Amino acid sequence: MVSFNSRLNTHNSQVPLEVWAGVECTVNRVGDEYFDQLERNGHATRLDDLDLFAELGIKAIRYPVLWERTAPDGLENADWSWADERLGRLRELGINPIVGLVHHGSGPRHTSLIDPEFPEKLALYARAVAERYPWVTHYTPVNEPLTTARFSGMYGHWYPHGADELTFARALLGECRGVTLAMKAIREVNPNAQLVQTDDLGKIYSTPKLAYQAEFENERRWLTFDLLCGRVTPTHRMWGHLRYCGINEAELDWFLENPCPPDIIGINHYLTSDRFLDERKERYPTCSHGSNGRDEYADIEAVRVCAEGAAGPRNLLLEAWERYKLPVAITEAHLHCTREEQLRWLYEVWNAALQLRDQGVDVRAVTAWSLLGTYDWNSLVTRWVGYYEPGVFDLRSSRPRPTAIAKMIRDLSAGRKPDHPLLETPGWWHRQERLLYPAVSCGVEAGGDEGVTSPSSPSSSSSPLAIVGARGTLGRAFARLCELRGISYRLLTRQEMDIADPASVDAVLAELKPWAVVNAAGYVRVDDAEREPHVCLRVNAEGPAILAAACAQHNVGLLTFSSDLVFDGAVFNPYIESDTVAPLNVYGCSKALAEKLVLKVNPASLIIRTSAFFGPWDDYNFVTIALRQLSAGNTFVAAEDGIVSPTYVPDLVHASLDLLIDGESGLWHLANKGAITWADLARLAAKTAGFNPSNVIALPTRELGLTAKRPTYSVLGTNRGELMSSLDSAMSRYFDECQRF
């Protein structure tokens, strides 16, 4: 512990920028219900998560010893067993906890953010924590006081569900007073304890007409730190506003008499926090419309309209440093997006911190947030539906699975420069497609100098992703979604690269130097394969084996696809990756042989089994053909006894790309969750489209005149990770995309 303190108290030019991490641990209250992220993400019962975290090489972790969890029924009934075990293990692992006491919460049921005694009650709990863990030196008594006060007192999302300026002000002052009293109590036990105070410093931009509102909100965003630093004097702009809201002078004077400046200012920065205000409401969706009582306007994400792009973390860090001249850190750096964009965002934040350190700004750390991802933040945790955003680890596997972000953190912790080729392309927040509305100059110094190449499309100098199968449904889908995700690619025809020809494969890999190859080509005519098995085997088995061997030789990743038809349907439980294959037809045999050969010559290959494609971008998948027939007033015939797990092609491509970027290997099953007969799939599509499902004619498979034998049951389950959404969700999005396409 001494070394941690000495590092934090040493001039930053003498120590490297540190990597911290954090577990999303919100316990917030909505009505009488508490939403507990630690229960939802399973960390509440997984002690060995801490060993996974230690393998990242992190120096410190923002870690919860939350009031609501530890002492919900008062200190006299507190249960310290969970915190004892976890903090003890962190100490053994050499990871320094930055202990949080309230994280977007309002305390146990006997108090609330607007309880006049909330600060004193929190201080009693803080003293108990410090006495039990006297070796802990860093605390965040209340996470994001301003944000929590806004959501609880101004917007009404969280308890006590206030929707007025006075409730907001009371909540904020109660939290900040609680921080001060908590640190006073902690320091009576440990005089050297340090305050790492966090808040979201999202910045507001506007049209000239609304400049007054933007200026007000940009001053208000500093209130947490200004109150703690004793800066809210009668000449402070917010003094008059707080008095107008109903706060008396004595309450404000208290902060002048009891300053508690942070030892480290923690900035939690999210792209969506920066906003743009525009009185031209007709440009924007109605859900963005609002009013301040004087003007009506739209309030939207600045990155979606500002011509200059996002201001970026560099500007926020610099603003905080220039305002307070106190050490700063990024204490949350999370982006809900595809894997490569998460990597780009974290690396941009890291580079911004490095640049500022070079300019003399005392930046201590960048925090990888959140280690285990988050649940239901798309609804601001106001309901519990299980919407999951992966983080450093992905919880959709049987145990937390490290993603590509984990490798980046290990590299940064060890002083290595991350080398993934996808980092060469700017994130979506720098690319033109981010603009959803007419571009407006925000007069912002854009953050394009933070380690990115240019605000345009994928860099032509970056190593591409080679996609084999230019004329197929899957190959074209990969190209379309790589374009969307800013992944440089080359879509290859058989003439450009014949995977069954070793010389052709070697020549293309030597020329393109791709970071990975996606084999989206294949012989897909299941019935025809019975008549020309040699052709099917050459394309589906020999070709992938040749490609796999070449990828191994060139040190290039490989993603290739297999099928549910490697199984015989003798069971009636979903097949998992380790189940024995027993194909019934030539096509299935070709895929089973391909799996064996590919993994033999290149064990690092990623093989994805999938089934029953449907998607919005081709005319020949089962669902599209069924709807075409039904829309023409015709009947449609489908099997009543073949049970499958349909796969929505965009979901398949996104999940496959994430796994490829993560460096996963071996067999994975990817299909949308749900088991359904072919006939019921057609009926589901018909019902969703508004057609008469009775026009679907269900027949036994044996009466359909098919040449190749099919399994009656080929539903794909998994023991590696359920990455795909439900079939109902996929079908809904299929129709939405068809309307746009």
C-alpha cells in the first residue's frame, strides 16, 4: 500500500500513466425496488473474478463496499462478510481498492438523498468501513453526486423521484455534505486517506439563441467539485441559482467553512454526455424536445450534429486541470458499441491522457470501465429487462470471458503499445456517418488529434479483413457491416482467390497481408450435393483446410462457417459444441470433415456453426421467399416436423466479427435463441408481416421431395456463450431493416 500512496503523491513525470479498472456496481432505487448490478452481473457470488482482474495487471480498482448492501437494516445489523472476503483478496493480489460507499443510490430505506440527516448517517457508515479496513487509503464516498441528483431530483428517474430544482439542489448538497463528513470520519481513523471524487462532466453546446442555457448548464456541471473545494461563494454564478431554488445561505456557507477538495478529480466521460441544444425542433425526433420555461428546444447528442465532431476526453481533462490544478484521472471509460469501437475509444482516451501529461497536466490514470459490462443502462436502470452491454469481460459465457479489451489493458498495464490493426481507423464519432442530423458548427476544438488517423472512412493503409465469397449472401453481409463498423476489408471472388488452390491462397495472403480471413464461401445446395459429392467436398472441406494451413503459415486469423447439418437429430435437446457429429447427408459430411481438417492444421481457427439463415439483404432466404409467395396471394409449403434454430444474418455477422476480434478459436454455435419448425417460422413471418398465416401449408419432410436426408431436430445450443438475441427480436428487426433497405 505504501507504494501506491507514494506513486499518487509523486510528480507524474516520474511515474507511468496507470491503468485502473472498475466494476459497475450501481445499487439504485426505483419506487420501493432496489436494482443491484452486482447481483445482476453475478460478481456478488464470484470471488474468483478478482483473480481474472489481477491478470490484467491493473494497479487499482474502483470497488464497492456499498451502504445499501452492507447495512440495509442499520449498522448494528451490518453484514461485513462479503466485503471482508473481497477486500482481503484484493489486498493479497496487490490491487489497491478505491472504495465506493454509495453508487447512484440513495442509501438504505431509512434515509434518502433529501433526508436532512443523510450526510451524518453516511458518515457513520464511512467511519465503520474505515475502522474495519484501516489499510484502505482511497475512497469515493458518493459516485457522481451531480448526475445522481439530476436523475433522482430533477428528472424523477430514481428515488426519491423529484422533478424540480429544489429537490435536485437538496439532493446534491446532501450528497456533497455527505462526502465531506464521510471523509472527515474516515480521516479520523486514517489521516492519510484520499478522496477520489467522480462526476460526469458532459459539456453542452447550442445555437446562438440558446447560448444562455448552454452557459448555465456548463457552469452547473462543476457544482460537485466547486462545492467540495469551497468555491461556491456569493459571487459564484450558481450561488444565486441555488438561493433561487430555495437553498438558504447557511447551507451554502457550510461548504465554505468545511472545504474537502478531492485528492484526485475523477472524470467519467461518455460520448452521449455531450449535448447540443437547438430551437429548430423540427429537425429532430419528438423524444428530444423539451423546454426550460423560456424557450422550447431539442436536446440531442452533440456528436450526432456537431460538424467538428466530439470534443473528446482531452479537452475535458484539460478544463478540469486548468480550473482546479488538482490531479485528474479518467475514472470511467466505457462505450456501448461493437468490439473494435470499444478498443478505439479506450485507446483514444489513453492517448489523450498521455498527451496531456507531456504538456505538464497531472493525469494519474485511465480506468477501464466496466470490467463486467453493464445491465439496463439503456433505460437508465429504471426497469429490469436484462439488456446487457459487454465490457472487458463478456458475461454471456459460462464464466466471464476476456474480450479484446482485456488484451489491450494487459498491454497498457505492461507498457506495451496495443497493435491491433483496427486501431488505425478512427472511431465512429470521427466518421461522417455519425451525423444523423444537419451538421452545425459547435465552435468546439474537436478531439481528432488523439491518436486517430482522419475523420473519414477506414484507413486504406490498415491491414484489411479478407472476405472470401463476394457473390454469396454471407460474404456481402460481412462487407456491408464492415463498412458500417469502420473495418477495412477486401471482398474476394473465387477468381481472385480460389481457396482450393494453395498457390492462389498464398499469393493473395502475401499481397494483401490481411489481419484475418473470413471464409464466407461454400457449396450450399444441400440436395445437389447428393449428386455431385466430389464438388461439394472440394469446396466445403478441401478448400477450408488449404486456407487454414495458409493462414497458419502467414500468422493470419481465420473465421470459417459450418452447419447444424453435421448432426443427425437423434436428440431433442439443443446441440452444444462438444456434441458428437453424425451427419445424414453429403453436405453435412463436407462440413464435419472441414471442421476436423481446419482445426488439425490450424487450431487457432474460429469455426462457427449456424443454421437456417434469414436476412434483409438477399432475395433467396427461406423467410423472404415465404413472404414473397404469401404477399402474392399464393400458399407456401414448409416442413411441419423439421425443428431448427433460425439465424438472423446481421446478428450472426456482428457476433462473428466480435469473436474474431477477441481472438476466439475452436467451435462456436451462433443462432438466435428459439426452436421452431420450418412451417411455424413461415407462420411467424406471415403474422409479423400482416399476412394470413393459414396460407402456410405444413407437410411432413418426407412429402417435400427433398433428395438429401435432413435431421428432424437440429437446434443449436451452446456451452461457450449465448451471444445472439431471441428469434422474436430478430424477426422484428428483420422487418424494420427491410423497410429501410
